[in-house]
Amino acid sequence: MMLFRLLTLPYVRKHKLRTALTVAGVALGVIIFVAMRTANDSVLYGFQKTVDRITGKAQLQITSGDGGFPEEILERAQAVPEVEVAVPVIEANAGTGKQGQGNLFILAVDMTGDRSLRDYDLESGEEAVIDDPLVFLAQPDSIMITREYAAQNGITSGSKIALETMQGRKQFTVRGIMKPGGLAGAFGGNLAIMDIYAAQNVFGRGRTFDRIDLSLKPGVSIDQGRAAVERALGNGLDVETPASRGKQFESITKIFSIGATLNSLFALLIGLFIIYNTFAVAVAQRRPEIGVLRSLGATRRQVRGLLLIESVVLGIAGSAIGIVLGLAMARGMARYIGTYISDLYGLAQHTEEITADPFTLSMAFAAGLVTSVIAACIPAQKAAQVDPVSALRKGSHESFQESESRKRILGAFTFASIALIFWFWGGKSGFRLLTGYLSVVAAAVLLTPAFVRLLVRWMRPVLRLILPVEGALAADSLMQAPKRTSATVAALMLSISLVIGLGGVANASYASITDWMNAAINPDLFVGPSEQISERSFRFSASLGDEMRAMDFVEEVQSVRTTRVRFDSTLVMVVATDMESLSRRAHPKVIAGDARAMFRDAAAGKAVILADNLAMMHNLKLGDTVEIPSPAGILKLPVAGIILDYSDQQGALLMDRTLYIRNWGDDTVNVFRVYLKHGVAPEAGKRGILEKLGDRSRLFVMTNAQVRAYITKVIDQWFGLTYMQIFVAVLVAVLGIVNSLTVSITDRRRELGVLQAVGGLRRQVRQAIWMEAAGIGAVSILLGLALGAIILAYYLGVIRDEVAGIRLEYTYPFGIAALMIPFMMAVAWASALGPGESAVRASLVEALEYE
Amino acid sequence: MSRAWLGLILSAATGFAQDARQIMQQAQDRAKSASQRYEGTLQVLDGKSKITEKRWTYQRTGAAGDSKAVLRFTAPAEVKGVALLVVNHPDRASDQWMWTPSLQRERRIAFQDRSTRFFGTDFSFEDLEERDVSQFDYQLADEEQLGGAAVWKVISRPKKTKSSQYSHAHLWVDKQRFVIVKIESFKDARLIRRIVYRDFRQVQGIWTPFVVEVEDTNRKGRTMLKTDKLEYNLPLKEENFTLQALRRES
Amino acid sequence: MIHLNEVSKQFAGKKQVTALDNLSLHVPKGEMTSIVGPSGSGKSTLLNLIGGLDKPTSGTITLDGTRLDQVSDDDLTRVRRDKIGFIFQFFHLLPTLTCLQNVALPLHLRGWSQAKCDERARELLDLVRLEKRLTHLPDELSGGERQRVAIARALSVYPPVLLADEPTGNLDSATGAEILRLICDLHARLNATILVVTHDAAVARSCQRGIRLCDGRIVEDIRQ
């Protein structure tokens, strides 16, 4: 510790900027990891907590995916002897139309009697929360809001509030105010209670409920209760504890989680090189100091220990800063993810607070620390090997020994072979891809020095051609310190490859989804209850479709009901529509099966058609039988075909509407796909429909172009987070270049001094440094673009096998690559500005001093 | 007997009952009528003696647990047309439906909800049903004076415990008129609800309470029902006591 | 050739240090002068000021008619490039460059063509008798050879002024003598104005003029 105080602290004080850069290198990796994981956890926890709060005293819940089920189920559930109480619930998300107030989450329960008030703990002792229960029931515009919401909006009992409903904007009368806490705390108080039968009307739910909350007779265990209910209701419905219901969301957030973990690992890896670089240079610079120490009797262990302690301190600092900033960032990201999921899945959710999972934080801390220590290991070993005599001599410089290079290349080949073996053989996909991916990265990193030497040698003439003196100086500087250069290049290469990989995925996704939209999204108009196609709070009655069919400008209308059902513990989308009509109108890309036969069988209700991604993720093939839970029991149907379809990230399953109505007892409609008569302009059709139906029902008519724009927006949102991670990766890389150049300049202060002493102008010195940055940039870009090509293949593999089951075509993102070249060169140049200036501004006398 | 307050009509008669069962049978017999109709005024007082008032008309056909009743609110305007159909069965709990005209649909009052409060009054839904004396076991507990009249104190226990929220009840029966003047209902040792019958008048030979006062011990207020325009044995059509009729008449 | 008029140089720090105190000096063209004095007497500071590596706190310095205290940094660099050759104690050769490249460096910096640079560098290395070491890296040379490369580099454009800071300080006495002979030889052949900061009595003796500094002032100025 004494050594630390005497030697390290002064060094750190002298090299504040470099120390800061090193700490930042650790911190950025930790930030991504902490921010993404915490955001995911918070969203999940938010869902969980919301589920808890709006669950009341339920021990079990009956659901049918997210689609609801016929009312009759309630009486059957109530008749189960083990069940004490079974209460129906409908959930909806209703806009208030008020700026900044967001949506009100509507929990519709049975308000007959006062059970709901008691179960949800809404009563507040003597004061009645509902002015008059009979009036509340008798008037379907009755609503109960939280005290918080009332206070925020100056609402009192008897006030009117407007909500977006199936019947358009509708005034509701506040006839009760909940006491704070419990349920009222969910959704930040943006919650209202309605009578369930009124809600059925207002939100177009027909005679269905979303779920039934059960409590069991005293002495009946959860398992007994579940078994009894399942026996009574058949196994087409989900009977789960409220806690496990939240798990369904895990598969959704998992998608974010996988990407985040990969990317934060990447960031840490980049950080590793920055730290390595700093330590390697620090050791080189302090060689004389270490030599003195050694000659004064310090053991090798002490020297090594000193360096490792330094790395531990840096690691701790970086991790701590990373965790703090990561948590700060998590809030914004959690809101982003939450909104994304809410929008896409129509789930109301508020992630108000972030949940710092101790496990995540310790993992992040450990990762930061370990990265730092690993990065310092080799330099520490080098420091320990310093020979006191030679260290005291002036002017040493590093170079790779031949044996070291050979070992490196051998290692690279080993990793490359592993990657190859796993690519073609491999076993379980996740493991195979991860191993391969890591091996490729390891091989690339190990090969970097060799490539750097090669490329710089080739580049030297080019650089000299541009600026003879400066170019040569720059190239020589790069070659003179191969380790320093390689570490920087490795960091930059990794981040460029990350951009190429992720960018390639984005490109491929847009391309595939555009193809799909061209084939499948061809109706002229879409009629839905919301601007968001995924809205699930509102549904149309089937008769609306007939009214549109009767319009003289309408050629054909397809009624589409989409819902999600549990399928191997994930929620997959069921798309129920008129298959015969669909087969005539849409021409999806067929992956397996015969197009005519599959639609014929599906239209007859004898089979289903699967989206490619569903088949992929669940390993289903043509002719397999799928089991689809429905309120009427489990439907066992053969797979008649597999088509390319991106309706849902978790996968979609197409069936005929009659089959759905029969088994779900639900003929409501989420969206109508409308084909207009030839020659009718979409805008005219839209006006026509709105004129006839607009005032009667909540109705949004979107043109084909608008729907495409919406889908594109969803994908944009999806990639929004990815872009942010790319940004951080690039930031880490920029830090890497700045760090490397700062180090390089400090390292060569005397040399630069000599240069100026023998007549080098400032401009010339500056340009030499810029050229050096350009050299690093160019080499990194070359290597990064190449590594990116391989990384992309792995990403596509992960997406196909692990995340979304989507088969994306491999296309190298040349556009992005072309953009990266000037961008990275500019970044390299920009990061050279500061160090370059500091080099020419430095005192010549000091630079030439001997000490 | 009628544990229910609605159809509770007991005629006065002299006689001596040796055991509780006979007393209760007597009371039920004396109150027996083929049908009934009245207009009720319901006053709910909360803890701060705020009063909300509602009016309804009541019609019943059949008796002694095998009856049907429709209760239709007439005032205030917000609740006008809301109706409750109670179909009593001699051997089991009643079926109950509520009709809300603004939604144009009925809702079943599930068994599990029979113990909940009837629209914010001190009554529970269970208190709306009639049960035959045969569904209870009786035990004579005491003979006392209540409000200047001699009464029997009878303890009743439902035979099928699962169909009632109460474990037992204390009933006070007027020795002169064979009418129940007070009921205290318990769940185990805890008093849940107290009903007091007052202002007895003879209508068509049946002693009828014109004021019923109910107290739910879980809340502070109480509920008063005042009866008006009461008639017995009028010709009421059976088909008026169905869900279809509720729908039709709203 | 070199005129210093009441030149002072102070270094700011916790305590202000006066390195040169109101010093005036005139060195005529072609004179070879030694500067001696104890550590901290201001020898190196004087050399740095004359070489334009640093600027005086007060006073004027004129080199070959140019006021060094008044020109811009880049002009100072040009003065260095065209009129001054530096010889350092630790040679300060660029370790990645061959002898030829090291010597050619200042010529490149002036923008000379490759061929011209090479030709001149060869000529200079010839001059310091290193014609056989053209493609060697500095690491492969002995101390004396390295200093000869450094001298060749200092002579790149045959500057009128050569500044040497302890040129023999890092060499054994035999090699030091050899380097000294070289410098004297060059002085004779090129008629350059030479200032040598030294501790070495032999070096001081071989100069035409000897200046002794103490606490930033000239305490002795002898012409032999």
C-alpha cells in the first residue's frame, strides 16, 4: 500500500486524462450492462407489480392467452367446490385525450355487492368510496378513480371525464374515489374502476371476460385448486397463479436481454483493450522507476502486486461509476422498453421506478473489475520481469518477439478452427452460436497484431505519398509500438464489426419485412379501433363488417381477430380471418407446403398455417400437429403450411375465423381489411367509410401506406435500443483512439520535441499525429468491416434460432460500411485533435529534458 | 317461516306452541298469502346520518319458499327501472338476477355474492330470499318481554350451512300475533346483522310490519324500509316473474 | 552572429527561479565558444534561448540579424531549421529510422525531394565518417557513432550556428575525444559559429573562447 501511495498516486495525478479515459473504458461496458439489464428487470418487475396490484386477493387466475373467453366460464368456475370466490375482470387502456395525462388503465370488475371493494382493499373505513352503489351500477357511465388522479386533475365526485371508447369519445361520471395505496397505486394512480358489464359494451368485448380471479376455500392448496378448476373447465384455459402470469412477459423482454448482454460483453471487451493499452504504456513509461524499485530491493511479487492493485482500484472506480450512470440510464431505457411493449402488445404498463437487482449489480461490478485485472495481467507480468540494470538505461522500446507472434497466430488458428467446427457441427444452437461467436472474436483479436504489422507496412508508402515526412513518421510510430497500436486497432475493429453486425441485422430485417409487407399487406384500407394496430382494449362487433361489405365502393372485407395464446410457455399470436379470401388476396412466401392446399385445408377449419418464425422457434414441421389452447379445450390441428409472416415476434398462427368463433365463442373483430372496388381511391374509400360509420363507433381508417408506415415505426422503435448500444460501442472505440493517441504522444514527447528542434513546424507535427490517427482508423476499418461480415452471420443465427425465429437473408450492409469509412476516419481525426494540439503546445525544453 | 323481511306477514292468533318448530311453522302459516305487492321507501343512513332515499315496487307470487319476487326501483331517476328477480326454491338457495335497463342486460347474483351488501344498504342479497321453515333447525331459548310484548326467543340454524353466510340467528316471535319482531344473525360468535320489525298493521287479516329497520354491524349507518300500498292475494301473472319479463318491461 | 542583450530568464514555480540574470553576450561569426559552470548555473537555459527552444523573460536575443524574442513559433522553427544545428547529450535519434533517414529528417521537413535528401544525407554521413552505417538503426551503433549521426543531422543544411549540449557527456573519454576532434574539424572546415555547453575540461580547452557561468551570470570570459 505504501508503494501504491508513493508511486501510483503521483503517476495518476500526472496523467489525469489518461486515468480518466481508462476508468471510462471500464465504466462504459458496465453502463450498458447495468442499464439494459436493469431496464429489463424494471419493466418485468413493473409488470409483475402491476399484476400483483390489480390482482386483489386472487390465488389463481383463469385466462385464455390474452384474448378473453365467454362469460359462461364464470359460472362453471364458481360451481367448482374448491373455489370460494371467482370474480370476472376486464382490463382496458383508455385514452383521456388530455395532454400529458396519458391513458387511464381501466379495471372492470363486477360491482354488484361490495366484494370488489373489499377484495381490492379500496374502502377507507367509515367513508363510503362509492356515493351510491346502485346508481353506480344503474348508470353505465359510472367510473371510480384514484384519489391521486382526482387531485391531479381537480376532479371531484360527480365530475365528468372523457375517455376514448368503442363508442367514440364518451363522458363518464365519477361516482367514487378510491383511497390511496394498494390497487390505487398501480399505474401511478392512472387507474379507474368500472362495472364489468358496462365495460363490455364500452370496449366492444361482447359477452367475454379477460380473466377470472379465483380464491380458494380454506384448506384447499393452490395445486389442488388448480387441478380442480382445470378438471372443470377443460385444459384449453390457463389456470395460473398471478405471479406466474407475469412470466409471460419474460419471453418478450428476453429479446432485449440477449442483445443487451451480447453488446455489453462487447463493450467490456473493447474496454479491456483500452485498459491493457494504458497499463502497458504505464509500465513502459515507468520502467526506470520500476528499475530503481527493483534495485532498491523490491521483489518481483511486490512490483506485480503494485500493478494489480492499481488495476483493482481502476476497476472498482470504473465499475462504480458505470453502475451509477447505468442505473441513471436504466430509467429512460425502461420507459422506452415499457412503452414499446405496451404499444406492441397493448399492455398497459408504467415503469415508474427502476429495480436494481443486486445480482445484476454484482455481476456488473465483477465484470468491470475482472476486465480491469485481466487487462493488467500481462503488463504486470512484464513489469515484474523488469531487469533493474537495463531498466535504468535510457531509451528502450517494445517490439513483438517472434515466438510471441507465433503463439498468437497459433492461438488464433485454434479459435478459428473451434469457430468453424461449431458452425458446421455444434449441438444446441445457443451454445453453438455463442461459442462460435466468442471464438471468432478471440481469433480476430489474436490476429490483430499480425494484421496491423502487415497493413501498416503496406500503408506506409501510401501515407508517404500523401505527406512524405509526416506520413512516414506516422507509419513508423504505428510500427514502433505494435502492442499499443494493436490494442487500439482491436478495440476499434470490434466496435466497427459490432456496427456492421447490428446494422446488417437491421438492414436485413427491414428488407425482409418490406418483402413481407409487399406480399401480405395489400388491402387498400384497414379499419381498426385505434391508430395502433396492436390495440387490444377495443374490439368491433362482427356486424360492422357486413355494413362495410354493403357499401357500394367496397369490394371485399376480411374480418381479422388477433389474439395471443399460450404455446410452450410463450404467448404466440393467433390470426383468425377468412382464409379463403386471404388466399385469393394475399400471396405470402411459402416456406413449406402447397399454397393452394394449405389455404383450402385452413379455410375448412381442418388445419392451421404457421408463420415461419413460429415453426423455427418451436421446431415444427409440415404435417406436425399443434395443440392450441382455447376456451373450448385444446385444439389439435395439423400444420398445413408454413409461410413467411412477421405479424409477431413470438410467432403467429393463422386459422379460419369460423374455427376461432366456434372455439373461443367470440366473434368480435380487431381489424377489418378492406379491399376497394377497382378505381376507388383509398382516400375516397376512407372518407366513405368514415362518413357512414364514423359517428357511430370508434373507428380509425388507415390506408395501406399508413399501415406500412406504422409497421416501419414499430421496427424503428425496436432498433432504437440497438442503435443506442451501437452508439455506446462507438463511444468506447473513440475513447480507445483518444487514449491510444494520448499515450502515444506522451510516450514520444521527446521524439516530437526533437522533431521540432530539428526544424519540424507545428503544422508538420500536428499532421504527423493526424496521419497516425488516420492510420489506426484505416487499419481498424479494414479489419472491422471484415470481422463484421462474420459477426453478422452469427447475429442472424442468433435471431433465427434464439430470438425471433426469423430467417433473415445474409446481405452485407455495404451502405453502412460505406458510411462507416468516412465516419470512422472523421472520428479518428477528431480524437487526434486534442492529443495533437497538446503535443505541439508542449514545452520543447521540457520535452528534451533528460529526466 | 319467513326469515325474509319482504314477504314477512304473520297473522295474529292465539295458541300455545310447545316447541320452537311449531312456533315457527305457525308464524309461517299465519303470514301465508298467494301473492303480495307493495311500494317501499328505502332510506339508507350512513355514519354521518346522510340519508339517501329510493323507492321501489315489490311483487311476489307463491309462498313459503316456493315463490318468485320482482323488485323494481322507481326513484330516483338514475336507478329507475333497475330490477331484481328472486326465484326461491324450497330446498336450496334462491336464484337471483339483476336487470339494468341502461345496459339492456341481466346479471346473475352469484351464490358467492349473497353475503355482500345489497346496493349499499344494510341488507345482504341473502336477506332477500325466502326459505321454508323446513330448511332450519329450531331451538327454543327463552321467553322474554320485548317492547312490552311477550315473546319467544328462538335460535335457528340452517340445515345446509354452505348455503348461508350465517351460522345461526336469534329470532324473537310475538306470542300474541306469531310475528317475528326482531332477528339477530350471527356468524359464529359475531353478530352480523340485526333486523327489527315495527309498526305492525293487519292487512287482509295478516299482521304486517310497515317499518323494517336493518343494521349491518360492519358499518355505522342503518337502513329503514317503509311499506306503503300493501295488498295481498292479488292476481299476478306467473309470466311476469321471468328474465324475459324484466327485459320486456324495462 | 549572436547577440544577447540583458537577457533574463525566470522559471515560475513554487519558488521563482532565476536561471539567467541580466546576461549580455556577443558571439562573433565563426567563433567556437565553450560554456562551463556548475549545475544550475544557467548553461542549458542559455543554449535553449539561443537555439530558440525557449523564449527569454526579458532582454533581446539576435541571431544572424533575427530578433528571436519577437518572432512567432513557426518563424522560430524556421530559424532553427535554417540556421541552427543541435547536438544533444543523449543524441535524440529516432530509433525507428536508419542513420540515413535520421540525418535526412530535417531535410524532409523542409520539403526537399527524396533524392536530394538522400544525396545530402550521404554526404553528411561521409563527413562524419559513417559512410558504412547508412542503413543501420541507431540501436545497432555505438555511443560515439550515434553522436556522429546526431552531428550529421545537426549539419543537415550546413547551418551557420551549431549548438552542442554536453556532446561528450554520455560517452567514454576516448570516444568523447574523437567527437571533440570531429567538432573542431567541422568548425575549421565549415567556419560555423559553435557554442558548446560542457563539463569536460578537454572540450573547454579546445575552444577559442571560454565562458564560465555562475547563478545566471557570466563570471569569466576568456579568449585563448
